[in-house]
Amino acid sequence: MASSHSSPAVLRPSGSDGKFRKEMDPSKKPFKTVRSLPDVCPKEPTGDSSSLCDSPSVVADQHRWTVYHSKVNLPAALNDPRLSKRESDFFTKTWGLDFMETEVMPSFYLPPITKEHFAPYLQDITSRQKIHEKCKKTCPLKDGLDQTLAPVVHSHDRSRTDLDQVPKIFLKSDFALEDPLTFSTVLPWSHFSGQHGAGGKGARDGASSRLLQEKLTHYLDVVEVNIAHQISLRSDAFFHAMTSQHELQDYLTKTSQAVKMLRDKIAQIDKVMCEGSLQILRLAVTRNNCVKMYNKLKLMATVHQTQPTVQLLLSTSEFVGALDLIATTQEVLQQELQGIHSFRHLGSQLCELERLIDKMMIADFSTYAHSDLNRPLEDDQLLEEERLVSLVFGLLKQRKLDFLDIYHEEMITAAKSIIKQSVIETIAQMEEIDTEVVLKLADQMRMLNFPQWLDLLKNIFASFINFLKRVKATVSTIRNVVFLVLDKNRGKSREMEAISSQKSPGLGHTLDTEVAYLTHEGMFISDAYSERELSSPGVETEPQRTAYQNNDPCGSDSTSEAECVTDSSSSKEQTLSSATPGGLEIMVSDDLRLTELELGRVANNLQELLYSASDTCHDRCVKFLMARAKLNSSEFVALSRTVETFVQETEKICSRRSMSLRGALQSQANKFVNRFHDERKTKLGLLLDNERWKQAEVPAEFQDLVNSIEDGVIALPEKKTSVPQERKPADFLSVDGQKYAVVGTVLLLIRIIFEYCQCVDDIPSITTDMLTRLSDLLKHFNSRSCQLVLGAGALQVVGLKTITTKNLALASRCLQLIVHYIPKIRVHFEARLQPKQYNMLRHFDHITKDYNDHISEILAKLVAIMDGLCDKTLSKYEVKAPVPSACFRNVCKQTAKMHEAIHDILPSEQTQMLFLRINSSFKIHLKRQLIRLNVVNDGGPLHGLVASDLAFYTGNIRALKGLENLDVNMTEIWEPKR
């Protein structure tokens, strides 16, 4: 185990794997690799080393050795191979024979050292270590050092070569012969199976086994040699540490002696200079503690009587007084009697009492709300105002801000009972309703006629008005209490700010004086500061409480002592006296724990409670209204006026616009409008489907209906009760001096339009709905009449053989009558709409345009009929005798028939315009035929024949009634001369 005495080689990390390898001189040739023994293990892993397991290896990591990798016992490490004589008594010659068995006790002055103590050092040294490693990689070794290290490198390479002979499986970190795979790899079973076979085969197996044993022995020797070499390289550092151990023992001995001397000096100083003064301070503190104990014992005797006094107050329903006493006692327990073992349960008992008082107050308030809201509505006085104010103060003091929810629930129940009671009283007065037969109240109510039902609704409205007034009075009283508390809180805040601003300049001087005085009395400075902090302007100090109790003439009676606590607590409170609108004096205490935000929230909830009362009344009335579904226009008008009166009164009381009842009334109005419109639209559709489009006679009542709106007001005339005079119906409907030939459907349509206008006058809230429904009705008439006449739908629906020109003229005239009334209808609706709703009037403009387009299409259809006739007739025209020709006679005959059919229906202006268009069409077709026949205006025979026919045509046209002045100039048919 000899080793070289030269210094160890400097190792550098080589390659990316971070392993330390010795640097080789690139100029020298590599050493010749020593051939290893033949491998006798058939299952040993072969191939490149990089393909083996990446686990730690002795071969790969031998140059990263640390003291934690040592696997050799201490005696082997102490065997210095360089010494000829080894010291066997290295430890025992200095420290005795029992050195190895002596157990060293841990030092009481040295703290236990853990890995966390070295964490800051490791953090600081990490950057330096990185720089050092970087420098080692950057700076190459000098030539002289390379020559010095050459033998060491050579020795290392040789040992490395020897170690490479050992198979890698022996150097794995997880090497274990217990593993069957590892065992079979190292010791194959084939080496042991020959003992039971033949002689020759057994001899071969025996030789193989011996060869395996020799190879394993060789591996063991190589490993031991390398281990001994590593120990020899690091033996110098170990022996240097042992040498330094003696110096460290000397330093420890001197330090121990110096510490002992210092402790002796400190003990003498403490005994001479400090012990007496500290004893004086301790006695002064003890005296003060005794005084405090005496005062606390007296205070404990007083607090002990709190529970009986609370029970006495609760027996008389003095909730606020009981709560004040409990609050004061709890404050004393938390500040001055904190930690007293005998009172350890008193705080929880007082909290339980406080919760009991909360439940009692809530139950009492619920009883009060039920009694107040269910008493007769004729009584308009506030019920027990003093009781209400006391309950509100107690609930506010305990921050039970949900008491308004209790009142809200009672309010809903009372509103339901009001309607039920009113219905029962009304039904009881009706003799025609047998309550024994009709058991359900809803069925009994449906048996009422409309006047009876409306009277019942008015009674319900009157009851709800009184109910809302009562709720408003209660809410006003609660609001006054809340506002008084809010004003007191604001005043207290201003006073505290003023006091703090006045006392803040002299605070420092006063504090310093008191500190000096207390220090002179023998108390610690920290105690003086604590006493100063406890003595605030709003809380009594301990001497003040003691003086008060000493001067109190109450004696030792238990009840008197309890009263002393009550008086003491009340001495810390200031009260604000005020009065409610009813004349009740209110004493506002100073210990309410509500903030301004919470009080403001309560005030808002009170206002919302009043709004909720109004909404509740409206909601109950809505359900009552929904039971009465079908109403005619007069009944609906009466209902609307009654509801509007009730809504205005509730808005005056609650200062809020409730929309539920108005919404229900609007819903009823919408149902009424839909039913009204559907009935009339269905009726109009049936009339149109049965209309034969013949001129109808106009009864006198329809003429009177039209005459009633001549002054600009659209309204249905009142029915006359007298016996009507029999008047013959007229052939035409006279409107503003014009005669209209109409069909029966249009007469009924005019009456339906007037009914729409009358509904708008009776129910102004449905104006917009009626406008849209009337627009829909007019559009329906226009589209359906177009389908039946222009679209020839009447041929299938009614069974007409053909659509004649008279049918077309009648349809045009009926449309003109409706167009005549549309501006008046527009004016009627415009007067009843809001300015922001004027854009709805555009529906009338669209309807007018549609009607005019329809009229134009009908006139165009009449022209088209004659145009087709002229085209068909004149295409056969030939210029020859006799004169007039048959074609011209046929055209004049058809023109006379059309004139006869329409001249009594259409006005003369439209008749002339129609025949002008027909004449223009005639001239176009005649001109085309003359060009084809090559007849020109040359005065010849052909020209004379055509002129004779034209004279015949012109005479027949001007002979028709109303067309005497019609311009039928025929000069345009001739081509100009070239």
C-alpha cells in the first residue's frame, strides 16, 4: 500500500458531463491499454460505457471523492504507510486509557448547529465558486506544473486502466446479489452444473469455476489497490487536523478561565449596587397592587348583583334599562375585571340574557305590529306610542335592524284580511246570493253585477287609504326616533373633535409631569404610560371609581349595590331629550352602537316600507281586478276613473307612483282593445267575403251618422228614445256636398271607424293601441278588397261570373270615401296623443298612400279594358265603304256601355280624366293601324273615308253625358308630310 509523496494532481472538470479528469499532454502518445483477463461471465453487459446505466459509479466518480465517501475504518486510515514505526497509543497516551469509552456531554453555551446555519454562507460563496470554476476552465496549467504532475498523472492513468478491467456491474450503486438477475450474471449456473454430470464434462466445468474464482479475486485486488491509493493521497490533511487539535484545546482552556472571572465580577456588582434599589421598587409595586386588589374586590361585590337587577328590570318590561346595565357590566368585566376566575361564566351568562332580551323585544314588536294593523280602521290614533318608541330604541341599541321585516310581513297579512273582510261584508248584504249554496268566496263575488262589484271595489279602496295612513303614522314615529339618534351621533362626533383639538397642544407636558411623579412614587415608566392611556375623557379611572364608591351612601345592601352600578353606568352617559310629533318625550342615550351609515340605511328602509305598503295595496287590488275579466266600454270607463282616483290618493300619501294597479288596468285595457279589434276585424272579414260589389242603398241612420261629424268632432250620435220617423233610404251617401255610391260593407266600416274614435274618447289610455288597431283594420280592408276585386277573388268567394267595370268603379269610389275620412281621423287621434307619440301618425300617411295607389290601379284597370278592346277591334280596321265602318261602330258601342256603367258612380272630373286616357289609347292604336295601311293625310279617297269615321267617333263621344267638352282632337293620328 505504498504511495507517492508528491503533491496530488490538480483535477479539472473535463467535458460536458462535469466529471473531473486529469489533463493529458496532447504531444505525448497515449499509454498502451493493458489487456484485461478473458471474461468468463456469459451474461455480463458489454459494449460502450455510455450505453450502461447512468447511476453513480466508483470508476466514473473516483476523483470527486469527499470525506463522506470514505468506506475504510479509522484504524486503517491512521496507518500511515510513510512511517516506519506506527504509534499504537496515539490517543491513550495523552487522554488516558478510557478515552474511547468516555462520552462527551454537549455544551450548554453552544447552540445546536444545523444545516440552516450554513445557508447564508453557501449563498454568499456560490457566486465565488462559480467564478473559481470558470477561471479553472479558462486558465491552462503552466508547463512546469505539467512536468511536476506527469508522474502523478501517469500513476493515475495506470490505476484507471487497471480499474477499467473491473466489469461495470460490480461498480453500480444498486449492485445486490439478492437480485436473481444480478446473481445469475455474476455467477452463471453453468459453472456449477458439471458436478452431477459425466467425468469429462465435470472436469471442464471445474476448470471454468476456478478461472471465475481467480478472476473475481483479481477484481478484488484491483479495487483494494485503488482504495489504498486514494487513502494515501489524502492522509496529509488528516494528520494536519490532528496536529491543530492540540492548539484548539489550549484556546478553549484560556477562554473558560476568562469567562469565569467575568461572571464573578458581575455577581459582585449586582449584590452591591442593584439588589437594594430593585427591592425598593418591588415593594412599591406590591403596595400599589394591593390597593388595586382592594378596589377590584369592592367592584366585584357590586358586579355580583347584576343578574338579580336585570331580572327585576325585565319583570317590568324595562328592556332598555336592562340592556344598559348588561352593557356596563360587560364593559367592567372586559376592562377592569378581566381574568377573574370567579366571573369566568358571568360574561356568557350576560350574553345569554342579552339574547333573551333580543327575542323578547322582537316578540313584543311583532305583537304590537299585529295589534296595530288589525284594529278597526276607523280609529286613526297611533296605538301606544310610548311602547313603540321604547321598543324601537331597544332594537336599535341591539342592532336588530331587521325588525322592519316583521312589520312588513304583518302588513301583507293585514292587507289580505282587509279585502277578505270587505268582500264578506258586501256579500252578507246581498239577499239574492245564497251563501249556503255557493260556498266559495270567489264564486260569490263573481255573482255580483257590475254596479255592486264597483261599489265593493270603492269600499276596498277606502279601507286601503285608511290602512296606508296608519302605516305612515307608525313609520313617521320610527323615523323620528332614528333621526334623533342620528343627530345625537353627529353631535357627539363634533364634541369629541373639539375636545381632542383643545387638549392636543398640552398633552406632551402633562404626560411628562405625570411620568415623573409616578416614577418618583416607585412605579415603572411603562406602568405610568399604561395608566395614562387607560384614563380617557369618556371612561372613569380607577381612583375616580374608588372615590365614588367610598362616597356612595348605599351601604352593603345587595339591591343598593346593584343600583350603584346602574348609577355609575349612567354617570358615563349623556342623554338628549326631545319630543315626538305626538308629544311624547324621548330620552336618547349616548351608548347606541350604530354608525351613521347604518342609521341612514334604516331610514331608507323605512321609506321603502311605506312604498312597499302602497305596492302591497295595489297588488291586492290587482288580484281583485283580475277576477272581473270581461267589461264593455262604459264599464271600463267607470272602472278606470275609480282606479285613477285611488292611485292619486295613494301617491299623495306615500309620495310614490305605484305602477302595478295602473299596469293591471292597462292589461285590462289591452285585453279590451284586443277583443274589441278582433270582433270588428272578424265582422269586417265576413262582410267582405259575402259582398257582391253592387251599389247599396244608404239608410237614413248612416246618413245621420255621417252628418254628425260635419263640425269636425267624430262621435257616435246618441240613440233617440222616441219613435223614429220612417225615412226612405237614399241611393247615394252625401258627404260634404259629394255623392258617393257605396257598397253595404263600406257603410258598416264607417260605423266601425267611428266606434274606434269613440273608444279613444272614453278611454284615453288606449289611444296608441286603438291607433295601431285602426290602422290594421284599414289595411285589412284595402288588401282584402284588392284581392276580391282586382284579384278577382270574388269569383270564387261569392260566385260572381265576372268582375265588371261597374264593380271596379264601385270599389274605387268606396276607397275614395275612406280616403276622405282619413285626415279627420288623423286630427282626432292627434288631439289625444302626447307630442312624443306624434310619430305614430305616420301610419295614416302610409294608409292614404296605399289607398291612392289602389284607386290608381283600379282606374288603370278600366283603361286597360278599353285599351285591349281598341287594340283588338282596330287591328281589323280597313279603309273602305260603308261609312262609318263596323270597327268604329263597335268601339263607340263599347265606349257608351262603359260610360253608362260608371258615370253615375264616379264624379264627372274622374269620368273625363278616364275617357281622356281611353281616347289617348284609341288614337295610339288607330295611328299604328293607319301607318300599317299606308293611309296619309293627302286629301285622297282613303283620307276622306278615315275622316268620316273619325267624325262619327267624335260625335258619339261628345254625345255622352258629362263628356260634351271632352278634348278629342284627332289630328295627332296623321303622320306629318315629308
